[in-house]
Amino acid sequence: MPANRSLLRGAIAALAALPLLTLAACGYGSEAKDDSSSQKIAAGAKKIDGLDSVKIGYFGNLTHATALVGVQKGFFQKSLGGTQAEYQIFNAGPSEIEALNSGAIDIGWIGPSPAINGYTKSDGKSLRIIGGSASGGVRLVVDPKKIKSLKDVKGKKIATPQLGNTQDVAFLNWVAEQGWKVDPESGKGDVSVVRTDNKVTPDAFKSGSIDGAWVPEPTASKLVAEGGKVLLDESSLWPGKKFVITNIIVSQKFLTEHPKAVEAVLKASVDTNKWINANPDEAKAAANKQLEADSGKALPANVLDPAWKSIQLTDDPLASTLNTEAQHAVKSGLLKDPKLAGIYDLTLLNKVLKDEGESTVDDAGLGAE
């Protein structure tokens, strides 16, 4: 009997631990799995702001190429010195904003719509945009057998990654400009907007359950590899063919308490973009290697090459285009008129750019006082 009681207690303890393990596995993001995501700190390196670590979030998308390459090539760790760079990978903007608000991450690469939503829902208290990262890399890809022209999109099923995400807002705005009506919440109307995770969109396209998708890279090029045709590149809708697709954000608390650490991450970002532009082929390979480490699968050349070409990396947050994207969300019925004054603080970025001999960037009148 004593032995049986001991076994029973052990079994109960093991069962009790299961919810805890499940919760841990279902956190805000999954940590990168290769050695580059926890590079060793150089001997004698000093901590920045006395911090043991800085927690950085990003998506496993090529539109987050700065983060992918910065992790893979060790730019962040080098800049942070004796402070450990730690990483979390996200699949959706809202979960990254939640992680930022809770302190699970300090700094993140993210799309404009989640940044706008996070800022407005917190009454301007949760985050600041502190830098740019990428422009472009978004396309409308369709089944050429079903859709031969832009007018043929009416009546079809078009996927976007998530309700209210950056591409969802862009597509709803484009639909409205065609004079078509769609309920923004349900996605029902003259076009059926099907919110589908980027991971499953290629399979949905291949099976015929969607007729096309307005998606970022590399999903767009994956659809092309499945027989899709690029019907529209979103960059063609913007002045100068530039619009923000990825920003760098930081929690206001972390920015106030640890500006030296924030500056170090921004320096790493600027250095990474400079290295990418000087070494495009090596950078493309590095980004793909990090994607493989984060997701377990590298991109084939017929997806990687066209996807990489459609993205422009930039330190400039392209602030004027963020304001335009916010107005698109308002017109689409997904957002009430947002108060974006103060969403940017480009002070540290401009300091880094000046130190590097580069031109400073503008906040379009939306900077923090």
C-alpha cells in the first residue's frame, strides 16, 4: 500500500504539471532554435544599462529580413555586448503587442496595423515606433483560370492573413476604391474576404478553396510557385512605390528606462541593413538559414528569389505612409479615427544615423514631444 500511494502521488503530480507545460508551450511566441538565437557573449564584454538580456520579437517572414539577418549574423548580440540578446518568433501582430505590453519582449519588428492598434487601444501609452525596416513585399496573387483581370476579383474568395492586419486593411481599402461593398468584420460582400493564416494559405489556394490572396512575402511567391499569377503589386498603389510594411517598436517603459539598450538594437538594425544592401546574395542566404532555424524549413529558390527582390529594406519608417494606412483602416470600418500624435520617437535612430554619416529621417509630425 505505501508503494501504491507513492506511485499514485507521482501520477497526480505528473498530471498536475501538464497544464503548466501546455501554458509554457503556448506562450506569446516560439524561441528560435539554432545557436544564432543565443550567441555567446564575448569574454569581458560589458552589460548595457546593467541589463542581463534584451528580449526581441519578430516574425518568420522575409518582410522581417532585417531581424532574420541580424539574428543569424550576430549583429544584435555584437551591439549589445555583455547583455544577452534573446528572441521570440511570432505569427500574428496582436500576440506580439500583447507580449510587448506584458514585458515578455522589449523591442519588436512588426507591421504598421498592429502598431497602430496597439498604440490607439492603450491611449498612446503602450509603445513607440522607433525605426523602419522594410517597404513593399505585398502582392495580390490569383488563380489565372478564375481571375484574368482586376475586375474579375468581384465575386471571388480572396484570402488575407488576419482580420485587421496590415494586408487585410490594404485589401479592404482597395476593394472600397473599386466601388464594391464588403462587411469588414464578416468579410462577406461583393468579394468574400477569407482570413487565413499564411501557413495554410498555399494549401487553401492549391485545393481551390480560395481564388487568390493579398499576402506578404514569402507567401505571395509560394502561391506563384503553385501556379498563381501576380495580378497586383501593392507598391504600385503608393507614391514612389514605397510604403511601410515593417516597423521597429519598443515599450515606452523600456525606452524610458533603458535608452542605451534601445540605441544598441537600433545600431544593430542600421548595421544589418547596410550589410544586407552591400551583400545581397549572402544576406538572402542568411535570412533563409534563419527561417529554417525558426520554422524547420528553408524556402526553395523559386520562392526565395522573387520574394527577396520584391522587398526593399530601409531605416526610414516612412511615417507619412503609416498615417495613410491608418486612414485606410478608418475608411474600411475597422478603426475609429485614431490619434497617432506621439506614436514615433526617432531621436535615437537619428542619433545612430548621424553617427554613421547617414541622412536622418522624418516622423511626419507624429513624433513624441
